[in-house]
Amino acid sequence: MSIHPTAVIDSTARIGKNVEIGPYSIIGSNVEIGDDSIIGPHVVINGPTRLGTENHIFQFASIGEVPQDKKFHGENSTLEIGDRNHIREFVTINRGTEDGGGVTRIGNDNWLMAYIHIAHDCIVGNNVIFSNGASLAGHVTVDDHAILGGFTLVHQFCHIGSHAFCGMGSAVSKDVPPYLIVNGNPAQARGLNLEGLKRRGFSKQTLKSLREAYKLVYDSDLIIKEALPKLEPLAAASEEVSHFVEFIKTSSRGILR
């Protein structure tokens, strides 16, 4: 371990092997930091918080602080962060609340740029990118490989689907189905995230099926209830379309159109 002498480490904190902790950082009670992680200078981590291995947290981040929720009255809640995440300057991530299940959870291999905020009870998957200034209100779910452009704002209880792309300055107040691009204030669907899907190796046949599904939902005169039965044959032949359809069926806030 390489811990700067000005860092303050609570006696209950558990620090893994080969961890670096920079000057003036504060590691609070009930914090666990996994092996090979780097905690920069002036970082504050409060618990109960668990970080996996090989995370890199840059200066001035605030991790595991109490939720910004007036209903929170000190009940036990946690923050769980997986492995190999990059958490940049001035990022704030809050713990969960009793009403939201008590846990805020961040997965693996995420890239969280400067000044982003992840509120209480959010669930963030793997390989997600949050550009500078993006913010999640409480109880938001962001699935794997989603990208939030700079200063994207997501309303509480919304769900961002896998491989979705929210353009810069998007104000998201409904669920974003997987594979879509949305943009604007309020955000609207702008098409499929075709370039992103190609980069991630989606086949031409899959992209064709997703185009057909998108047209039925977004480019026809059908309402959702009418479009869903017409999507079933496509869903039966394509796992990705099936995922798209299931997301729409289970959306609690309604999808962006």
C-alpha cells in the first residue's frame, strides 16, 4: 500500500493490496477498497461503501455520502461499486435509502467523467459512459453500454436501456428503450444508435430487425398497444428485438417517443 501521511483512514476501513491513497483524502468508517485501486488526493469516501478492485478515483470526488433525500433519517444504507471504474474529478455518488431498497449500485468498467452526480438508489450497469455534468436523480436504472452525453439530466425512476445514447443536454423524463438515440429538452427519440451498434459488432441482420421494430413503434401511426402484437414475429426471430419489446412492455413511466 502507498498511503500519504496526510490521509485520514478510519480504523474500521478495510484497504486491499497495492492500494494508493493520495494526500488529504478521507476514508470513513465501514469502507472497503479492493486491491490495486487508486484513490487520488482530496477524495472523501464514507460508508458503508464497498469498492471492488482496480478502481481509480480522481481528486475531489465525494463517494458514499448520505442521500440528498428529505425522507432519509440516518437509516442503514450502502453504496456498492464494482471493478475497474474510472471516477473523475468532482463526481458525487450517494448511498441508497430505505424506500429504494437501501443500495446504490455501480457495476464494472464504467467511465464517469467530471462533475457527474449519481443519486440514491440508482443502479448503473457495466461499460457505461457518463460525460461531464450528466446527472441521475434517485432510483434511476442505466443498463450496460449506455452513453449519457454532457449535461444529460435524468428524472427519478427512469430507466435507460442498454446501448442507448442520450445526446448532449438531454432532459430525460421517460424511459429510453435499448438501442435508441434520444436528444433534446424534453428528450425525444431520434433513431437507432446505429453507429454504436456497429462498433459493438451487431450483425447486419440484427440491425435490419431492429430497424423494422423501430419503424413499427416510432414511424407508424400505431399506438404502443397496437404495435406490440406486430412486433412479436420479429421478437421471436431476434434476441435483440425481444429485449426491445420486453423493455417497452415492462416500462413503468412510459417510453420516450
